[in-house]
Amino acid sequence: MMNSIRQQVETNYKAFHEKLPSLLTTFRGKFALMRDGQIVEFFDTARDAYVAGQRIFKQDQLFSVQEVIETPVDLGFFSHAMPQR
């Protein structure tokens, strides 16, 4: 499971970083819910994105949340919505 989490976070971060210049004009300050290198949806708060990710991906909880800001922050596992135990 840890490899899946790490791979998901890395894939999403890389894809987000590549898309960031085009996202800034429209989605600055929003939070992107991501899975498999794709943006699923944008939210006003990190909490809203996290809750949606838990609901949408309840089977495996593999997703990440990234804020649309000038310099993306790689939070590693902290940018991933970890499954609750």
C-alpha cells in the first residue's frame, strides 16, 4: 500500500507541476483534487477537497490535494489523503 501511495503522490505532483502555468489564471488559490495524474475537481478549501476525495475514492483512498499557487509545494505523504484506520 505504501508504494501505491508514494506512486500516486509522485504522479499527481509531477502532473500538477506541468499544468500549473495554465491553472494559475483561472484557479489560483483553489485546491485541486487529483488522481492518476488528472485533476478531478477544484475546491475552495483543502478540507472540501479532502472530504470529496474520501467520498469519491472510498475504496482505496488513493488521491492527493494540491493548492494552485505560484510555487507548488511537495508535501510528500502529507499531500496525500491517508486512509483512516
